[in-house]
Amino acid sequence: MVANIKAEFKRHLEQNPWMSEPTRKQALNKLDKMMIYVGYPEKWLDYC
């Protein structure tokens, strides 16, 4: 499900008429680097 949301967001960014091309490329690059973690992180953070 998360992969489908990510794919739809990518499609939305690609078709966005008000976004400049450099901004679009930067947003798509950031989206491509986004990792999907559902439920819990691989390593727990120590808040103590």
C-alpha cells in the first residue's frame, strides 16, 4: 500500500503544472531516496 502511495505521489509530481523543472527534479530525487519502513525502525533510538 505504501509503495502505491509513493508511486501515485511521483505521478502527481511529474504532472504538477506550477512546479519549476529544477524543483520537480529535486522533489523526484528526494522521493526516490525515500525508504519505506512500516511498523518499526530497523534500529530503535535510545531516548535515555
